[in-house]
Amino acid sequence: MATVVVTPADDGTVVHAAVGDRVELRLPENPSTGYLWQLDDLAEGLAIADDRHEQATSALPGASGMRIVVLAVTAPCEHVLAARRGRPWEADEPAVEALRVAISVPGGR
């Protein structure tokens, strides 16, 4: 079982995984501002195994932390993972930041 790490620097790329692997999204986020990462629906074959926020190591008020979303790869699939950072109550507003990554999980090992 391998872990594939995805960050905003991977926007527009294709990541390859196998059944049993994990895809770990590491997204900078500061919940106190209201700007949160939201994922679009996932394809069958991908399931959220963990979703948490890690506080920044800085003691400064309002310091940004990291949103960690771990996806378990449970079956072969081809999926474009789409996420946007914005305020959930402003869904009609453009995203402050967006991420689109193709996840490719072949049928055989």
C-alpha cells in the first residue's frame, strides 16, 4: 500500500494509484477566515478515509494550517478530483483557489 500526496502544486496533473493505495490531499487552509476546501463528489472506487485540519506550528493568531483529506482507493477508477477553496455560504462566488487532479487507478495490478 502506497500513499500518493497531492498538493495545489499538482493542479492539472494526473496521479496514478493502485487499489489499496491512499491519496492524501494536503491543502493549506485557515478555517477562521471561512475559506474552506470543498470536494466535489467522488467516483466509486474512492472513499474518504480521513478528513482533518492540522494547526499551524506558528503561535501567531490567524496562522494558516493544513487540511488533510485521505482518500482510500477501493476499486479501479478514472476520476477527475475537483476541489475549491471558498466560503460555503458563497457558493455562487468564484473560488479563491481551485484544484483539479485526474486520478487513474487501473483495473489490474
